[in-house]
Amino acid sequence: MKVFFKKKDYGHTLVELLIAVALLVLVGLGVFLYSITAQTNIKKTIAKTISLNQANIAAEFFNKDAIAAKKVVSSYSTYTTSNTCIILALYPVDSAGNVHICASCETSTPKHYDYIIYSLVGNDLQRIIIPNTAGISTRRTLTSMIVAKNISNSVLFSYEGTDLGSVGDLSVVDNITLTV
């Protein structure tokens, strides 16, 4: 009598193991590449969000100051109004919030005004507040702050599409466009 023994399959062949390892490597490589791409996209999105938030903050500051401004001034100290710098003259505001409008403010020297200067310094938009020098009580104090960082040359001040430095008579400026 012949007895045939059936071969029992207790494991996998070397070829099957190599194929399984190759498939795992391909899946792992795909996951790795996806995670690298996702990280890069997240970093770009975060940078854009930060820039947008800074631009919004700068626009809010500028809007508030421009509304309160009495006029745009061509120059003050070492600053000159241009497409990257603007000088706003404001009436002084006392600690109670009362606006101090004096008759001599309109005709006298510019020392009766408070000034707010927006200037592109390197890659940052700087806001400088200079209180009046006439001794008029004001709640504004000499301060300097960066309202937007790393914006390079993307800040432009204009009036009706014209660079503010090219406007001959700044007294006619009744609206200002801030492009960030």
C-alpha cells in the first residue's frame, strides 16, 4: 500500500515575503511623501494667514487714524509723504477723549497737531505717534510700533491711483488708499 503524505504549508515562500515587504515600502513611501507635502502646505498656509492678519491689523490702525486725521502733511522732521510713507496731522485729544481744536491750529505753526506717521522701514510697516509740541494736553504719547512685519515692498499709499509723493497739493487729499 502506498501512503502519500501531503505537504503541509506552514509558512510563506521567500518570494511572497519580498513582495509583501516591497508593497509595505511603497505604501510607507507614499505616506512619507504625503506628510512632507502636507507639512509644507501647512507652513505656507500659516505664513499667509499671519500676513493677512497683520495686513488687517495695519488696515484697522490706519483706517482709525485716517478718519481722525485733520490733514495729510507733506513732511515732518525727517519723514516725507510718499507711496511708502504718510504723515497724518490730528487734533490733540485730552485724557477725557475731548478733541482740542484751537483757532490757531489752522493758521499757526504745525506744533499744535499730533502726528501719526506710517512708514515702510525695511520689510516692516512702522506706526509712529508724535504728540504736539505746543504743550496742549493730549493722551497720545510718543510711541513707535511695528504694525505689520515681513511685508517687503507691498505697502503703497495713494490718492485716486496717484502716488502720494506725486500729489502737488496734499490739502485736496480727502481719501487715501492703503494697499498691503
